[in-house]
Amino acid sequence: MPWHESTSVNVDLGEKSYLIRIGDNLLEYAGQMIAEIMPGSKCVIVTDENVARLYLEILQESLASQNIEHAEIIVAPGEASKSFEVLQSVIGQILDTRFERNDVVIGLGGGVIGDLAGFAASMIRRGMNFVQIPTSLLAQVDSSVGGKTGINAVQGKNLIGAFLQPRLVIADSGLLKSLSKREFRAGYAEMVKYGLIDQPEFFRQLEENWVDVFSFGNLLVEAIAVSCKAKAKIVAEDQFERGCRALLNLGHTFGHALEAATGYDTNRLVHGESVAIGIILAHEFSNRMNLCDADSVERVRHHFTQVGLPTSIADIPGEMPDADKLLEYIFQDKKVSRGVLTFILTKGVGKSYIANNVTATEIQAFLKEKL
């Protein structure tokens, strides 16, 4: 697909607005797209070993075709690269290129690379240009959009970071064919999330057509675009997550605590799986609070089970800490404000809302039931 015929989603942020380009075989046109919006810029590509083997040469050739000077930084794959040590190494290597503030950092990879490369770009020379080329479904529908960047701390996930809006996002759906089934399913959980927030019709379409999405059918690009539009709309209203953007965290407060509890061991739990379990827990807790009917809970659980996603804490391999320890991880989450827990709860499919009055005692009792 020629890049000018790709599906476009505009993230409307005034002077910081940018386009998300969605379509098949877009990577080979990345040089043209970058040259058009940032002519004369040099680029440093940040990627991981797995993605580099598959796609780095295509991107290098695309940049070279536009006479764009470029360098590469390759890190180890996995959540462990979202650390101070790797961040410092990446920053040092970017500075060694002597590229300037108006040059470009490209994040070529999944959510880990996007977060790491974006955070580095936000700090170098007080902010370099940043381009996201997400290679996972999770990154294409979620983490590459909205400007969140960061690394993990011992105390919790994504607790150190900054907001840096990209200049461009290139979501090449063809790159998703190299994903394992597990990683594709994990990204699909974030896609489903948008339906469960406030688009019940989108959730119904996914229930009926998920096989087409998983088979890389015509609906895949459309579903990515719907997801990106949903996130872009919320981000445009609340760029720095001080209000309605919190809705995007449906399932994430529980999910981040579960990830921290496993020590970010992706053999046990990857992010999208934690989100799937977190979404079920949010629906179950909402049902416990008489907000959401049991049929809605079972409907969501059934769909996640259909596609092969985990739906309970018991599905996580290995031992898990007790409810008190999980509650500690929850209190480290960014959605805690002045000691008050903020959860995204729901009144049914597509009827999520921000709850600022959830007590620790209620969550603790609920977790004890689930462990």
C-alpha cells in the first residue's frame, strides 16, 4: 500500500498534533514520510535485537533512499530494558552521534522500545523529535499513541517518565505477522478495552469478527484505526492524564500490580495478559459493588477465553503474593492521588467510568476472595 493511500488518524493537540498512518507495508515508506514533515533531519533508530533482525534493514534502506543520515542503537528485548542502566546507555549513544535537537529519535519496536526511546528523546537537549514505528499490536493500538514515555522502577511499572508527543506514528499492520500468537492476543486485549470503555458496538463487532482480526483479514486495519481514534479523542481532551484520560486505564490498576508481583517476568505474564485479567477483575469488582450485572462480567470473560487470554489471577504461573502485598503495589500506581485509590469501574459493557471513592478495605477484601 503506498503510504499516501494509508488510513490516517489525526491526534488533535493544536501545535503538537500529529498523524497516525495505518496500513500494510508502510515501513518501506518511512523515509518519505519523515522527510516530508521533518526535511533535512538525521535519525537515530532505537530498536531491540529481535526487531532488528526482522525490520531494521528495511527501515535503513527507506531512510537511505531519502538521503537521511542515520545511526542505530540495539538493546536487549523485553521489559528489563526499561531500566535506568539501559536508558543511560541509550542516551549516551544518542549523544555520541552529535545529532541535534531538531533531529529525530525513531522507536522501532513494541511498547518497551517506544517507552524507552521516547523517554530518552524527551530528555536529550530538552526534547528531540520522536517518531514511533510500533511493531506489536499492543503498541499500535495503545502505547504508541498519546505521548506517554518512561521506564520501570523497583516500586512499580512506568513510575519514571515524561510526556513527549511523537511527530508521527507509522503503524504497519504487515509487521504484526511476525508476532507470536501470545503477543498478538496480548495486544488484542488493549483493543477490546476501547469497546469496553464506551463503544459497546465495537466490542460486539470484535465478538463477532475476532477470527478475521486474528487472521489478518480486512477488519484488522479498521479495528486498529477505531482503537487509535478512540485513544486520540481522549488524549485530545486530556493530554496529561488529569481527567477523562484515566478511562484508558481500565484494567490497568489491577494489571500493573500483577505485573509488579511477578517481577515483570514476561515468561509468566506479559502486559496485555495483565490487562485482560485486570479488566475482568474491574468488572467483577464492579459487580461486587452492585454496579455491573453478572451477565456483563461473563460476556467479557467468555470473549477473552474464546481468544485464549487469561481471565483470573489463578491463570498466572507460579506463586503470587497475598492481598496485602498486592494492595501495596496498587498504592504505588500512578492512579493514586493524595492517597485515594482511583479505579476505572463499569456499569456494564461500554459503560466505564472513573471512581474516586474506592477504599483500600474494599479492594483488600475483594483480592482476598480472588487469591
